[in-house]
Amino acid sequence: MEYQDLLVEVHDKVALIRLNRPKALNALNDNMMNELGEAFAKFEKDPAIHVIILTGSEKAFAAGADIAAMKDYTYQDTHRDNYIGRNWEHILKVRKPVIGAVSGFALGGGCELAMMCDFLVAGDNAKFGQPEIKVGVTPGAGGTQRLPRAIGKAKAMDMLLTTRMIDAAEAERIGLVSRVVPADKLIEEVLEIAQGIAQMPVSVAMQIKDCVNRAFETTLSEGVNYERRLFHAGFGTPAQREGMYAFLEKRLPNFEGL
Ligand code: CAA
């Protein structure tokens, strides 16, 4: 399928989606977000795909929502049309693992979109920020909610109120990203990480994602109960049998199709 604002490749069991509006530093407009929804839905359905990578260009993951597109919106337009809610959060419906690979700017809606990924790997040139206040609005895609959960209130407030951009090293130190790698090796490294996950049983990867996301929506005891149900339900499945027998037989497990 051809997209106008995305580039899409498949590497074995891994889909790589690149945001592609280079002239606008991948500013997120309606068409791009609609296409992103379509691409996620397609890979979610495709049994050959186990992991999805979302990335941008070397200069920008995404510099935010498209300011030129929204500059004249009124409250009525945004509310009636459910701006952002309508087409930004498809990524949250994806049950397979989604890794964000961030190079360059991830600002405003770009940082918010990155935070909707399951985890982030950053190039050493990455810069994260929530500068919405400078263009006269609050964040609109989870910046005031996911950011404090990810890095704590003090750092989040600092970023949201001062618009200070943090670099990759600080983002790793405070837990916004899981690893930092040289920018020119970012895609290579993230593909290797994704290929590793893709060798695991996709059914279990999806359950782990489900459990971790539940941790942010429920109490600890409810979350642990939920996890335990899935743990119990895993016994007798082909993935459990293969994983445990392979360990005891001192061979590599083969989770193909599991
Ligand atoms: N929307 C639309 N166009 C954007 C854009 C955005 N968010 N960010 C960058 N661009 C465009 C610029 O207008 C420019 O276009 P022209 O060449 O046609 O003038 C092009 O991308 C290159 O940008 P710069 O010349 O500014 O590049 P730079 O290297 O000097 O600066 C930058 C890079 C610091 C990222 C700067 O572009 C910038 O500050 N961008 C805006 C960041 C921002 O405010 N993001 C938040 C948007 S609001 C939001 O996201 C709401 C929400 O929560 C959902």
C-alpha cells in the first residue's frame, strides 16, 4: 500500500513505519495520522508481523502537531471534530509490541506520540520537549498525563512550563527512553531489538503488553490478580510447553506460529 506521508517497510517479522513529511519536520497533520492508523491496523491484523517500529527522520521524529494546519481552528471546530481524539490514538489499540525509535526532535505531539509506544530507543541526537505553552495551548495528546507518569511530576512540570528540551542522555537517566544508541545506528539497533522480540511467542508478548498497560489503569492488587490469571492460563499452551521443554532439553526454543 502506498502512503503519502509515511514510508513503510517489512523486515522479516518486523514492520518499520517512518513518518515522512521532511519539509515540515514530520509535523503531524490529519492525513499522516489517518495513514498511521491504517498502517497500524494493517500490521495488527497481519499474522506475519510480530513487532512494529515507529520512527521519523534523522532530524525529527516529529516536531509536534501541524501548527499551520490548526492555526485558525476554533473551539467549535476542534470539539465537534474531536481533533486529536479522532485519529491520533490508533496506536493505543495495537496489541502487538510497538517500539519508538527517536532521532532528532520529538516535540509537543511528537513527544506525546512517542510516549504512546511501548518503549523508546533514542539516537544520541534526540531531543524531547513539550513546548505547547509557547504556541498558546496546553498539550492535547497526553503530555500532561503520560509525561508525569513516565518521569515524575518535577521533571514533567519543568518541561511543560519552561519548554526546556531534554537531550537523549537526560531522557534515559529519567526513564523516558530505555536505551540510547548512536544516531547513525538507530534503525539498525532497533531492528535488532525488534527481531529479538519477534522470535519470542507473539501471544505472550501481547499478554505482557496488556498486563503492563493495565498497571496504569487499575490498582496494584487488581493488576496482580489480572497478571496471575494470564500466568495460569499460559500453562498447557504450545508456547509454555515449547519454552520449558526447550530449556530442559538444552536447545533453543522454536516459537514459530505461537
Ligand atoms: N507544525 C508545522 N510546521 C512545523 C512544525 C510544526 N509543529 N515544526 C516545524 N515546522 C516547519 C517549520 O515551519 C519550517 O517550515 P518552513 O521551512 O516552511 O518555514 C520547517 O518545519 C523547518 O522548521 P524550522 O525552520 O523551524 O527548523 P529549525 O531547525 O530552525 O527548528 C524546531 C526546529 C525547534 C523543531 C522548530 O521548528 C520548532 O520549534 N517547531 C515547533 C515545535 C512546537 O511548537 N511543537 C508543538 C506544536 S503544538 C502541539 O503539538 C499540540 C499537541 O500537543 C498535540
